[in-house]
Amino acid sequence: MNLDAKIPAGPIEQKWDKHRFDMKLVNPANKRKYEVIVVGTGLAGASAAATLGELGYRVKCFTFHDSARRAHSIAAQGGINSAKNYQGDGDSIFRLFYDTVKGGDFRSREANVYRLAEVSLNIIDQAVAQGVPFAREYGGLLANRSFGGAQVSRTFYARGQTGQQLLLGAYQALKRQVALGTVKVYTRHEMLDLVVEDGVAKGIVTRDLVSGKVESHAGHAVVLATGGYSNVFFLSTNAKGCNVTATWRAAKKGAGFANPCYTQIHPTCIPPAGDYQSKLTLMSESLRNDGRIWVPKKAGDERRARDIPEDERDYYLERFYPSFGNLSPRDISSRRAKEMVDTGHGVGHMKNGVFLDFKDSIQRLGREVIAERYGNLFEMYEKITGENPYEVPMRIFPAPHYTMGGLWVDYNLMSNVPGLFVLGEANFSDHGANRLGASALMQGLADGYFVAPLTVGHYLAGVPRDPVTNDHAVFRDAEQAVAEKTSRLLAVNGHKTVDEFHIELGRLMWENVGMERNEAGLKETLQKIPEIRERFWSEVRVLGSGDTLNQSLEKAGRVADFLEFAEVMAWDALTRDESCGAHYRTEHTTPDGEAKRDDEDFAFVSVWEHKGVGEKPVLHKEPLEFENVKLSTRSYK
Amino acid sequence: MHRVVALYRSSVGKKILMAFTGFIWIGFLAGHMFGNLKAFQGAGAFDSYAHHLRIFGEPILPYKGFLWAFRTVMFLALAIHVLFSWQTSRQSWAARTTGYRRQKSLNFDFASRWMRWTGVLILVFLVFHILHMTTGTLHSPTFEAETLTQSFAFHNLVTGLVSPWMAAIYFVAMVAILFHLWHGVWSIFQTLGGNHPKYTGWRRPFAVLVSIVIFLGFVSIPVSVLTGIVTQ
Amino acid sequence: MNLTLHVWRQDGPTAPGRFETYQAKDVSEHASFLEMLDLVNEDLTREGKEPIAFEHDCREGICGSCGMMINGTPHGPNKMVATCQLHMRFFHDGDEIWIEPFRATAFPIIRDLVVDRSALDRIIDAGGYISIRTGSPTDANSIPIRKRDADEAMDAAQCIGCGACVAACPNASAMLFTSAKVSHLGLLPQGQPERWTRVVDMIAQHDLEGFGTCTNHGACQEACPKGISVDFIARLNRDLMQASWKAAEPPVAAAGGGG
Ligand SMILES: Cc1cc2nc3c(=O)[nH]c(=O)nc-3n(C[C@H](O)[C@H](O)[C@H](O)COP(=O)(O)OP(=O)(O)OC[C@H]3O[C@@H](n4cnc5c(N)ncnc54)[C@H](O)[C@@H]3O)c2cc1C
Ligand code: HEM
Ligand code: HEM
Ligand code: SF4
Ligand code: F3S
Ligand code: FES
């Protein structure tokens, strides 16, 4: 597997500039002769498709949603970072770069991160010009807030709906190209395979989710922007449709899957209320600015929160981390919460949460101030739980939220399969082992608006301009394989529903490959996954037919892929015998119980090569070098 | 010009024109009501007012010249209003051909649902009313046509409304007007984009007030004739 | 709690539909409405009956995928929530619930409760954007925007494109959606150059899609999960009037190369 990252030479500040000059260009008159396939219409996909269309390429853009605007990016709440330094509080490109590398616990690629920080400036300009109604101050200038423990205010936001507004901006740019005829959007089309010929990406196979028709589409380049795979845990903050299918099928066709075990757990979500729970809802992290986190000191305490006296409450984050307290980083607060619940201190009717209490701040600041800061979040919480957070402390618990792992890409965002580009959450590139708040939106848009359109062009400049067709046998074979898989799913006709298997897999992954991992648990998981997978293929029940809208069939295909992919996750977690960022191996802790990195042996990207279902995948390594940020240990004591 | 055509072509443009023409008719109603209320001052005041309308603008305009110009405008306004309400209604009917098994009305006011039917009622009433009070075709033999120097409107009014049946028809029509304006006056603000944070809250009370005043102003006549407050 | 559901089932766009009655047993009051449907679907599958098709994704009221008529109101009896945010504690043991798809000629039924809302996307195609080129804009702070205008634009921009306004409107009009889009862009300085053509073109597309005419019923605002106000419809009307008064400019052919 060729893992040349193609990082341009020179000082880090000049790499991108120099690279932009070095890249080959396509003559404007020839651009229209190239066809580019973009899968996904989230921030990354929509912005890439729109910009490629604008440059003059012919673009086909696919999404399984009924509209391009429904991609999961729409759900992002908090905000987007940019090193604009509008607040004059000492922010700079280098500081954003530095924070991101450090936040990723030194497992990301410096050159990519630096470019991300550079391009972050253009993103805000672009979004504002598109009409994204970011929050403003009375003077009419853009407002910022500090987010996720950052020491500067660099987060731009649009109420609690930043992702929605940014996605609408990208979607509208996309629609403009649709109107101009440069981009064609195929909605309700799911990509079910990548077509590779002579080691080069040549197109994709899709299934029309309404008619069931399996078709292939050829392109000079294929861009995947299909989002993350947190739903491997069944319960996560991700939309129900998020899945690993597109990237996993590409991995099966030869693309390396990088760092699959880096999955982020978000500390402030509403805990599950029952077995029927279908997904978890994120409550903004900003709540931790004024809420105090505690559990009863006595395990199994049945009293109501208000009846537990002060001296019988354990404000454990304040106790463990006196200086950061309730604002300790995501991974640390998450692990501590799990520890409390595991030791019997959990609260709520299922004993599966910890309290986030606003009593003190209401007393100190008054109800109005709290209402002004968090009113809409409190309402949202009340809508879901029926409890009023002004009166009763909120209950929160960590939940899977974001996946740093993804398909391996080089500096040009191209995978090891030439012609296959991967953007946004679907790639692995910029966040290392842990992602800072408000940086996923930034990365998706950086990739889509500012990086891929140029690097894809650079690739196309070296590809013959001949029209592409899907006449070749590889396309027929791929179509047939997809159609066969569909009929196989329909033919099992067992006695268990798709969700039953998904829930079973999710529980297993959450227990052993979730917030905390250890060798025994991972080995057990590696044994159990194939077993569930086998039962799935003999016991699952998918009703209906393959030539109409069939939601169970869609789900079944995605769960089948999770059942294969989960194994790579476990392999990755097992072989990464260190703790770093969100990957926490209980064997590797500092004396204070924090993640202990092993830079000597593990300063590399793990890239997995698929060798067949059930076969052990092969590990390849891309070494990571840190020239601009000194390797150091995080401390939040 | 092509913009005006575009206005006509678009559903919103049609509704804007409906609002304008509706507004013209409300203006007429206000004036007509004012004229009708002269009945309380007796035959003299009423008839001379009616006569005045006919000789208005003389000698520059011919006899009834102003009246005919006025009638033309009113007729055109009505025609536009009715035509567009027909066209837009058809568009809306076609927009949902299968209804709901159950549907809760979430409309701002009850009257909005009945606009089309109260409108038709008003149109039918108008035809009837002109044949009744202006041409006398449907009037009892007591109808007296105007002469060049005199109008007998008051006489026609009172004799035309003494029958309880007639009074009832007028009453029902006035209820239709009440409902049509209840929603319509508010609707004009909305359609013509007349909303501003400062007075948005007043639109609805204003509409209710206007429709009730017009309703009371008009029904007071048949009621007074029936009860004998206004007699010949 | 136990509930009786009457659910609209329809196998395909042209197939005739019918109501079918199902029992939802032991539903927790903490479950969401969609989780209740999940349970029913699990039972149906085990019984060998095809599960009810309904659209959903984010399940937190932002993607706009979900949406159905619940007892005659789009998104159910609660105000300002999407179907996915409706919780079963608002129902009572023994309740009968009628569940129907959003109905409008412009929203053809695909299956059961799933309808095709791509007409809304095509309204955006007709001009619901600001024409700028990637990478060309000036610094984001170079044009200050009054906070009031920015906030009002955001009020309009919150629309999630769910189509409940159409479902609720007695005329099946999509005017609330269209007005939200037109107002969002029209309130910002960046949206001014295309303001007048945008409103004309988007309304034209709205009509072409087969939506009805707005007669100011206001049901849309009541049904809208984001509380989009009909004041935006007034604003849209005003814009259209102004657009027709502005001198007509001869249409310019779109620049080549995908501009
Ligand atoms: C609740 C929540 C809140 C968040 N808040 C923030 C925040 O405040 N700040 C921040 O920076 N980040 C935040 N994030 C993370 C961020 O939203 C995502 O990482 C980011 O939006 C991902 O964008 P994307 O374009 O890569 O993928 P997505 O938006 O997930 O888009 C994926 C696209 O691919 C399509 N697709 C997938 N598979 C297929 C297939 N097989 N065939 C066809 N199409 C396919 C989908 O239809 C979709 O269009 C949040 C995430 C969550 C879950
Ligand atoms: C109780 C209610 C009403 C009474 C008593 C009434 C009475 C009259 C009378 C007496 C005339 C004849 C006037 C004349 O010959 O000079 C008249 C004319 C007319 N009325 Fe009314 N009217 C009533 C309501 C209405 C309403 C509600 C409308 C409209 C919707 C209306 C529209 C007209 C018109 C168009 C004319 C003819 C004017 C013309 O000569 O061109 N009337 N009405
Ligand atoms: C056949 C006769 C009529 C019909 C079928 C009719 C029908 C309608 C309809 C369908 C509407 C649209 C509802 C709305 O937009 O709110 C409407 C609006 C209105 N009508 Fe009529 N109408 C008729 C006569 C009249 C008359 C005679 C008047 C005047 C007294 C009138 C006044 C109005 C007003 C003010 C509106 C509101 C316009 C708007 O803002 O949309 N209508 N009518
Ligand atoms: S205006 Fe409201 S109801 Fe209509 S599509 Fe937008 S969010 Fe849904
Ligand atoms: S309900 Fe319909 S009529 Fe207009 S105000 Fe709303 S679109
Ligand atoms: S499922 Fe996304 S809004 Fe309801």
C-alpha cells in the first residue's frame, strides 16, 4: 500500500501556497470534458460539488437523503472555528494550528492541520457572502465565543444552528450550479460500491432507493464525503442514516482505512430513557460553563436530587481537577462520568446519568441570566425529558459523537487509490486522536471549498480527457455484486429484525471499543463480531422487495457493513497499545488516571488494508513527524 | 410591461390585485353605508343625496356621467376580484385533491375558510340588490323610477324592505359581508405587505372593528324599517 | 400505555391507499413518537408484515425529514416541535391516533407516510441563493450588518424545509417556505443584487410546482416547527410588488463556464 503523504517541502507556513503554485491546471476550455462524481451533500460534499461545478467541471452529486440539505451536517449546533482574530485576543493561524495538533494528542499530520488553520479565514468570508446569518454584535460586526475550553474567542455561530446555516449556504451554492446545469444532484441514491479498474477509481454503483434500480456511474474522479460512522455503536448523537457503507465498500476495493478506533465520545448528552431509545441527543457543551456536575456520594441513592444534602454530594470533576473542574476536556469528563455510573452512583430512573446542576448559578446570577444564556437548551431538554432544569438538575451522560478515523488520504486528500478523494468526516486527516469543538465544520468546508477543487483539478490534469463510460465489464460486475447482495439480504427471511442485530453490535462495541478499551475486552469483541455477523446472515428478516422503497433493506445493508467494519475498529484499538486522545486503553494510564501516550512506538497513522471478510486486515503505518509543535503531555489538573 | 404580466401570472400577483380591488369595494361600502344612514334623516336628505350622485359633475359631465364612470370602475374591480378569486381557488383546489381523514383547523380565524362562499353570496346578493333597488325589476309594484330632477330612492328603500323576507335576505347578505371583511380587511394588510412591528398588533382588531361597523351600519336599515323606526 | 393507531398504508405512488389499524402496546411515556412507531414496526416485522415507511433522520428537529399528520395536525399536537421531538407523554392510555401523510399534489406519495418534497428544492433552484464565486469574497467584517437585520434573517433562515406548512395550509400553498427563503436572503446586504429577480422567479416556480395560492389562513405558522412567522409572507408580497414596479431589465444570458 502506497502511503506517500506527498507533503510539500518547505517551511510549514509556505507549504500550501507553494503547492498551489506547483499544482497542474486544467485549461478552462477542457474542464467541461471532465466528469467528477461526488458522493455526499454534507458540508464537505456540497461545497466540493458546488465549487467544482463553478470551476466548470461536470459534476454528478449523490445522496441517499431526499434532499441535499438534509445531510447530517445540518445538526451541528455549537459553531465553527476560524483564526480571524476579530476579537484581538491573540489568536492567529499558528495558534489554531497549535491548539488543533495538541488537542489531537499528536496523532495528526502537521501540514494538513496548518493548511486547515490557514484556510479557516476564507471559510468565514465565503459563508458570510453566501448569506449565512452568523450572530452579530450591536455594531454590526461578527460575534465570537470561546468554545470547548479554547482560551481565545474564535468560534463563529448562528444561534444553536451553525451547522444548519453553513449547510444551507453550501446547499444554496450547490443549487445555483444545478440551475446553471453544471451539477446534477441525484437524491435518494445510495452508493453501494466503488468501481476500480487497474487500481484507479473509475466510478460508483448506486441503488435508486425509490425504484430499487441498481446503476453505475463513471467519472474521471470520485470524491467521497459521506460522513462518520458513530452509528456503529447504534446509540450515538448522529442522525439515524449515518453509516460506514460508502467508505467501507471503498476500503474493500483497496482504499486504506486509517485510525478506525479514534472515536469521540461527547460528555453532555441526554442519557437513554429506555430500551426503545433510538438515538441520543446532544446538549451543548456550553452548559458546562455554568452547571456543576455531581452524583450522590452514596451508591444506589434513591432520593430525589433536592433531598440530597450538600455534604452528601460528590462534585467529582471539581474534586479530581481543581483547576479545570467542570470544564475538563471532553474525553476526561466522559470517562469520569462513566466511572461514576459504573460504580453505582448513577442518577435517573435507569441510574445511567450524572447531574448537571444549575442551582448555584441561578442563585448567583439570577434566573433571567441563566434563561438568557441557556433558555432554548433548557426548553429542548424539557421537551425530551419532561423535566424542568430550572427546578431539577439536568441528567447527562456521554455518547458517541464523532469519528476521527476514516479513509486514509494524502496532502491532496486523495486516498491510496488514485482518483478517489475523501473529504470531511469521512477522511482521517486533521483531528488526530481527538477533535476540538467547532473544528469539524471548519474541516468539512476547508476540504470542500478550498482544497479538493484544486487538488482534484491537479489530478485531472494528468488524466486523459476521453469521455468516460460505464460500458466496461468492471461496471457490470460491480452492479451484479450489489444486486446479488440485495437479493441475499431479502432471501434470508429469518426471525430477527435488523435493529436487533444493530443493537447487539452497538452494545458490544460500546462496552469494549467505546470510551475505555483493554486487551481482554477487545479480544473478546474480535471473537464475538464474526459470530453476530454469521447469525445476521442466517437469522435476519428483511421483508418486502428490492424494487420499491424499502427502508428495512437500506438499514440491513448498512448494518451488514457495520458488522464487517467493527472488526477493523477492534483490531485497530487492540494494536494501538497506548492511550491517546479519545482512544483510552486502561492498561496505559498515568498515575492520575489519564491517557498515557507512547510516542516512541505509536507516533504513526494506522492504515488498514482489507483482506477479505473475516480475515485479519493488514496494518500499514504512516509515520508522523512533529517539527513545529513540540510533543508534550496534556495536563488538566 | 413584462413585470406587470409577471404580476398577473403569479399567484401572489393575483392576490395583490384582489386585495386592491377588495379595498376599492370596501371604500364603496363605507360611502354607501354613509349614504344609507341618511335614511334616518328622512326622505328629503336621502333622496337628494341619491339625486346628487346622478347630477354630480354637471355640466362638465353629462347626467349620470359620473355615476357611469363610477359604475365602470366598480364593475371592473369586481370583475377582477371575482375572476382572480376563481383562478386562485382553482389553483388551490388542484393543489390538494385528496383531503385528510381528519384535519384540525389551525387557521387564524374562522372566517378565512368561508371566503369563497361568502364571496359568492355577496355576488349573488349584488345582482339581486341591483335588480331590486336600482332597476326595480324585483321590486314590488311600488317601485318608482327616478326622473331627471328627482330620485325616489327613499320610497323604494322603505317599500322594498318592509317585507320580512326581503329584510331577511338583506340580513343574510350582511352577515356574509361581515365574515368576508372579518378576514378580508386583515388580509389586505398581509397581502399588500403592510406589516410593521409598530402596528402589526393592531391589524386584527382594526379588521374586526371595520367589519362590525360596516355590518351594523348596514343592518340598521332593514331592522329600522321592519321595526318601524324608519317609515315613509 | 396502549394505543390504537390508524395508519395510512400505500404501496406505491399509484397504488390505492387505505387505513390500517394497529395496536401499540406498553409504550413508555418517555418514548418519542418515532420510537413508538419503531416499536410497532419491530412487531410488524416479526409478524411478517411490512413495516410502516416513514421518513426521519436526525431525530432532533433540525433535518426536516420527519413529518406526518398526527390526529389532523402536522407534526402532532405540540407547538414548535417536529414529529421526532414529540413525546408520548402528550398522549393518554387508550388514545386513538390517526396518522396520515402530508397531502399535496406537489408532494406525491412515495410509500405509506413518505412523500416526495423535492418541489421545495426546485423552488430554491429557481433563485434561492446568492451568486458568488468561491474564494472571491471580501473580508467577512467589511460589510457590517445591523444586528436586528441579521437576527431577522436568522429567524427566516431557521426553516427546516419539512413541508408542514404545505400540509397544514387549506390551499396546500408553500408560501411560508418560499417567503422564509426569500426573506432570509432579502434581509441581508449580500442578497440585494438579486433580490427582485429572486422573488419573481421563486414564486413562479412555486406556482409551477402545483402549490396552491396563499389566502392568509395562517395555519402554516401554527404548524411550523420553527415558528416561522407569516410576517415573512407579507414581506414576500411587498417584495413582489416592488419587483413589478422596478423597471424591467432585459434578461441577461447566463455567463458560460458555469459562472
Ligand atoms: C449533534 C452534533 C453536533 C455537532 N456539532 C458540531 C459543532 O458545533 N461544530 C463542529 O465543528 N462540528 C460539530 N459536529 C460534527 C460535524 O457536524 C460533522 O462532523 C460534519 O458535519 C460532517 O460533515 P460531512 O460533510 O463530512 O458529512 P455529513 O454531513 O454527515 O454528510 C454525509 C453525506 O453523505 C451522504 N452519504 C453517506 N453515505 C452515502 C452513501 N452510501 N450513498 C450516498 N450518499 C451517502 C449523506 O446522504 C450525506 O449527504 C456535530 C456533530 C453532531 C452529531
Ligand atoms: C342593508 C343594506 C343595503 C341597503 C339598504 C342598500 C340600499 C341601496 C339603495 C336604496 C340603492 C339605490 C340607490 C340609488 O338608486 O341611488 C342601492 C344601490 C346599490 N347598492 Fe346598496 N344597499 C345595501 C347594501 C349594499 C351592499 C352590501 C352592497 C355591496 C356589496 C351594495 C351595493 C349597491 C350597489 C352596487 C348599488 C347600485 C349603485 C348604482 O346605482 O350604480 N348595497 N343600495
Ligand atoms: C363574487 C364575489 C366575491 C368572491 C367570490 C370573493 C372571494 C374572495 C376570495 C377567495 C378572497 C381571498 C381570500 C383572501 O385572500 O383572504 C377574497 C378576498 C377579499 N375580498 Fe372578496 N370576494 C367577492 C366579493 C367581494 C366584495 C364585493 C368585496 C368588498 C366588499 C370583497 C372584499 C374582499 C377583500 C377585502 C378581500 C381581501 C383581499 C386579500 O388581501 O387577499 N370581496 N375574496
Ligand atoms: S416554513 Fe416551517 S413548516 Fe414550512 S418547511 Fe419551513 S420549517 Fe417546515
Ligand atoms: S396557511 Fe396557507 S393560506 Fe397562506 S398564510 Fe399559510 S400559506
Ligand atoms: S428527524 Fe430530523 S427533523 Fe425530525
